[in-house]
Amino acid sequence: MSLIWLVLAAIAVWALVRLGRQTERRGRAHWRVSATLLGSVLLAGGALAAFRGAWLAAAGLAGAGLYLAWASRSRAVIRSEPISEADARAVLGVRPGADEAEVRAAWKRAMARAHPDQGGTEGLARRVNAARDRLLRKTGHG
């Protein structure tokens, strides 16, 4: 009976977390939060089952909980695609004949907004870095 209450409490926490993260992009981020919470619930259920002497159920629940917790923490490696010069200028907001100092200043401003620690995403930061690298290669200073 207490396992049912534990599952219901986990669902309530999941709903609160999901409501609090409405600005987060859809897809993998919500799955990660849900899988982490479900993994925690499964681990707690495994501990409860072990406490009551149901070792087979405890092993299954704990194994599933550990797998979900591990899988939700691993991130796929995102490879950046080549960026055209026009796209690089658009990302950084520089004019076509921009020199190295202008490119570096524009990169610093863009990275201040795009960095994951500042509310941006890894993909956006990677794109800003690719734009900087592309434009600096063009000027011969990269």
C-alpha cells in the first residue's frame, strides 16, 4: 500500500517539475526529468521490496531504477554541421567586411546570451562558436 502512495507522490512531484519548466524545449528534456523521477521511485520501491523480503522484485525494481537514472543522465553527442559565411555573419550579426576584432566582439556578445550557463543551449553555443571559427578562418586569424 505504501508503494502506491510513493508512486502517487512521485507523479505529483513530476507534475510540479514539469509545470515549473514550461520554457524548456520539448522532447528530450522532459523525458530526462520524467526518467530521473521514475528511476528514483523504482529504486525506492526496490528498497521497500528488499526490506519486506521480496528479493527478486527488489532486484528487478532496483535494476530498472538504476538503468533509468543512468540513461536519463547520458547525453547524445551533437555534431555541428558546416556553416556558410552568410549564416555565420547572421548568427553573430556582423557586416560582410568585418575584421577580427569585430568578429571577436560580436562572438563575445552572442556567447553571453547563448552559453548554457546563461540560459542558452549547448546547440546554440556550438553554433555561435562555429560562426566565429568560420569568420576567423576567412580573415586568416583563426
